[in-house]
Amino acid sequence: MSPRGVWAAQAHSPERAYRTVAVPVAGGELTVGVWDAAGERTADVLLVHGVTSSHLAWPLVVRALPPGVRAIAPDLRGRGRSNAVTGPAGLAAHADDLAAVLEALGVAQVMVVGHSMGAFVAAVLAQRHPERVSRLVLVDGGLPLDVPAGMDADEVVARVLGPTAERLRMRFADADAYLDFWRGHPAFAGEWTPELEEYFRYDLAPDGERWRPATSYATTVEDTLDLLAGSGAEALAGLRHPALLLTVPRGLRDETPGLYEATRLERQLRGMPRVRGMPRVRHERLDGYNHYTIVLTPAGAADVAARVTAELAL
């Protein structure tokens, strides 16, 4: 069976209908996953995945949301089934694409949940299209990362993403070979699930007689450099929307510290905007997870969904 042949049957919550829609954007069309509300729709959430991910990062989170919530999750340009979109990437381009998605789906305003790079994109969406955003939930991303100066593009990507970026240059004989690559990844030791398998199976595109990760390496470099150049930081510095930042103690390879070392993070948070003496960005650390398992395992997804649900009630 094709690596893409079975994902649709298993990648959605049984409690709500799942579909994909194509949304025109500059340079092509985005594939957007939509999990419709089960019964009367009470709210929408926009879910924004990370730098080498896809909309199938989110089914476990969606499954744990209240049934009245409609979840909207695009494959960002250069990823998933949006990897044929042409033109420049960068956080502003992604933010404008998301605004086009909301317009196409008739969403006037929405809570935005972003994981990893998606958290930076969420902040820039709030900056560029403030009327579209009600609140933000930033999952292990959104605040500037600690990267030494003077590195070239490839060195920066290798420093931030490590083997996650290296695999974008790799080619695989079939889906099983790609799954074996991920089964041996330290982030997923003891955490393998059918949903995780379908997430990785979706992340393949044909390359002659072999298969490659669907994410564009060039787009990943462009986005990572923009992320580190301060676009996201500038957006957060002028943030007008309430935001909840969720961080985890372990990183992309289950190492400690994770992306946000505690002492440095505390300094960053002290510099965030305040409104009437209260921090605009609230922070909560979710122990027991790494950068991936916070959204890609049932326990992590349930913890994220619980915080999203609480934010929807505010």
C-alpha cells in the first residue's frame, strides 16, 4: 500500500467528521484539515504545526477537545500536501496564508494554538491580522531561541533542528524504512502509537523510485532563519492578545534542557509585555514531556487540550 494510502482512515477523531479542503494562497493551494464539531459548533481553534511537521500533528489534541469545537489545521506551505506552493516562505507569508484560511472558512476570529515554529507563526498572525485572533496558546515555541551568532544558514538549521533537518536530505526505499527511522528516534522511546505511525506515513512524497520527507529543506532553512532573526520576537514584544506559553523540560531528542532552559526563560518572560501589571504572556511548564510528545502522544495531547479548553472559557 502507498505510504499515503491509509492515513485518512485513521487520522481523525471518531467523535467528529474530518475532511480536507484546498485554500488558494499566493503561489498555490494549502491543504487544510478540518475536524468539524460534533453537534452544535461553539468555538473554532486554529492549530499551527511545527517546522517539519503537518496538520496530522493534531488529531490527538483534537480528540481531547470539547465536541462543540471545530478544529482547523493547515499544512503550512512547503510541508505535507502544501509542499508544492511556490514563492517565499517566512513567518509573514505563513501568517498571511493562515488569514486566507480563516477567510475561506468564514471564521471572523479564532484562538490560535501553535506548536514549535507554529507558535512563532501564531504570534506573527496576531501582529499582522490582530482582528482575526482572540487568544494564543504557544506550545514549546514562540520565544527567541538561544543560538550563537556568526553561523551560516546550514549551521543554524543543524544547531536548532539537528537530525530533524538531516532527514530532509535523506531518501527511503518505502514507508516501512521511514517508519523504522522514527521508531529508533529517542524522542519516541516507548511512545509509539497508531496515530504516530500515520503521522509519519503522511510525511512522505515520491522521489523517483524512492521516497523523501514531504517538507522542503529550502523552506525549512528560510523559515528557521526568519524565526531566529527576530520576526517572532518583534511580534511578541508588541503583543496585544492574551497568550499562554506551555514549555516542556526536554528537547527534540529527549535531551535536557529543552528549547527553553529555565533560567533564560525566566529572564525572557520578565521582558514580556504587561497589561495593568499583569503579564500578557502567562507561562506553565508541563513536566514529563519532550518537544514532540507534548502534542504527539495521548497524554501530552490531553494536557494541551485541557489548557486550550480552559482558555476558550476565558
